[in-house]
Amino acid sequence: MPDPRAAPVVPPRLDVRPAAKRYTVLPQRSRLAIYASDSFTGEHKVTFDSWRAHIETEPTLRIEVDIDLDSLHVDVPFADSVVKSRLLEIDKYPHASFVATIARSGGPPGEHLVEGIADLHGVKRGLRVLGTLTQEGESYRFKTVFTISRLWFNIRYGGPMETFFRDEVRIVVDALATPDAPLRPQLPQLPQLPQLPGETLLEVVEDGGGLVDHTVGDHGVLGEPAKGPQR
């Protein structure tokens, strides 16, 4: 039996280990799309020209997303004004936001749970979303597809036409986040010094996050640190 006095084993909160304190999502290399439908013209895609997101990794992993609703475009041009003015009322509620934490779900490898508060159309509501988080070099990519109801956020067309708008809205996210600063400093290229017979040279090499001095002997072999000029 396990020792009851032993400290409990706490699983890591992520399947990956972010090295930077802050990451920024690159909209030009990411995808945020909303799919809604009505009984007349079927499903339509909504995208945004202006949205931003960043991730703080300390003290806990925290995600903040902000969307400029006035920048939205529907794949049917005449629908832009309907969505902006009649449904979202962007004159009153120009932005939508989502603030959440992310942790491993306990499911398949790479699957993570995003849990937080969405603020849309003047309504704040908790959301829990499952998605996959993968590492791409120094960056991380999060993908998810989930469905919400527009009625959760009191988004209605009103009048007799209301029944023609379906409640379910599908949201597709494919976000690439990159570190705000390089994870390791870029060292300048040092000039090559000529080696003279009977002398030793210091070779400066990168080791982890710092600099380490090694000596190179007469035959280019790593030797002991030089104590002074050889006489």
C-alpha cells in the first residue's frame, strides 16, 4: 500500500512546458471563424479583421482574447450590417472578450481544457472548451471546435423573423502563439583569432543560458584553463 504520509503526486498542468513568460497569438498565422445559419440562405462564415490574444504563463497559465466586433465580415456582404446592428448591437457592445485558464484535461495526450468567462453582448457567461495544444519550435498551437447558443448571450433578431435564425453557433479556433522575447539570447559572432606556437587561446562557447570559457591547446585540443602566458 502507498505510504499515506507521502506527498500526493500532482500531475503537470500542461503536456508541454512553456519557456517564456508571455506569448502573443499571431492573427495572420491563425484562424478564428464563426459559423451561423438561417432557414433562408443556410450556413454562413463570419471572420474578423481585428482581434488579439495573449497568454501569460506565470503565476498560472492565463489566456485573454479580445475581438473588435465592428471588424467582422460575413461571407454574404449584405449580412454585415444585419449582424452588427440587429444581432450584436455593436454600438452598445463593440467588443467581445474571453479570459480563461488552460490545463491538461486528463484525456488523450495533447488534449487540454480551457475554462473561463466569455463577455459578449453585455452578458458574462462561463465556458469550458476542450482542444489540443501542440508545440511548434518555440511556439504553441491550440486548436478547438465547439458550439454555443446565441441565446446564452441574449442575441436575438426579434419579431417574426427570429424563428428563422438557428440558435447554435459553431466556433473554430486555430491559434499560433509565439514568445514575446527570444527564449535564449542571440550571441554576437566572435572574430577568429590566429593561434601562435606555444600559446593558448580562450574559446568562448554558448552553454545553456550563459558563457563558458575553455582553452584550446597548441593542437586545437581542449585543455586546462590557462594560468598565464607560456614562457
